[in-house]
Amino acid sequence: GDGAVGDWFGRRVAISGDTAIVGSDRDDHTGVMEAGSAYVFVRTGATWVAQQKLVASDANAGDHFGGSVAIEGDTCIVGSRSDDHAGVVRAGSAYVFVRTGGTWVEQQKLVTSNAAGDDVMGFSVGITGDTAFCGAPGQGAGGSVYEFVRVGTTWMEQQRLVASGSHTFGSSVSVSGETVVIGDPGGTPFSGSAYVF
């Protein structure tokens, strides 16, 4: 539909059943440069059709919304790693959207209680049921991952996961049921690690 040079459509992708979400974190929209977006596609038979373009309600230039995406059923989460909020530069955030019928609506913007500059929270995201995980590999000396839990329609920060000796903990996140795997590609000489919780 509205693809343009430099949008980075497909930078991150995720799928759940017959619904796919595709990140386009350098998409310019409504006059805002590299605010980013994500596109939802639905399969009917053998055909994939665009269902909706998702954008942040408070989109700003350079937020890179869509740099990470995850979906399960009728809930998806989109990371916005370069989002500035509460006066903090590149603290990062993530947005939860819920589908009712064929329409996706932003349910909540997730931010951390201890946001700091260059945390890049939302660099990676994962979701299972009413639990979401958001990686902040820039936080502190080694990175962090935040767990958020939904009660009713409200998401609350549950806990912060860290790993001793990590360098870029939270660069990637994958979750299934009660298990979450967190990537840390840093270290010397970038040998990398993965942690299972």
C-alpha cells in the first residue's frame, strides 16, 4: 500500500494462527520522520490481506516503533526502542494493541518505572497470554528485561529480569507458556549467551 524507500518494512515479523504482523520501524507517516509503524495481515484461504496499519498514538520522529513485534491471538505488542518519554532520551517503550472484530485498538503504552537514557526498552518484545516481556539491552552495565502482566485491561510492571555477567541482555526475547529465553549477544569477543527463565 504505502511502502516507500527506506521504510525497513519486514525488519521484524511475527505470526499467530492466520494473523501476521510486520514491523516497518523507519516508516515516515503523518509528517513524522522515522516514527515507525507495523502492519497486520490476515490469511483467508490462501490469500494474505492487509488488515490494518498500526502506529503509536503519540508518535514522534525517530521513535522506531515497529523495531520489534510479537503477537498471540488478538493481542500484539510493538516495541518503540528510541521513544523519548518523561524527559528521558531513548528510554524506549512498547505498545499493546487488542483486536476486536477486525479492528486493532491501542490498549496501553508500556514504560518502565526506572526509565533511564539509552535503555532502549522495547528493543525486543514477546507475549504469551496476559504476560509480556520487553528487552532493555542498553540499561545499566548489562541490560534488563521487564515483565508486564495484564489484569483486566490494565498492564502492570511485574518484575525486572537481569543476568550476572551479561552485556546486552534483552537484545532478543522469545516466550512460550511459562518459559522465556533471553539473548545476550554481547561480551568479548561477542561470543554471546542465551538465558532460560
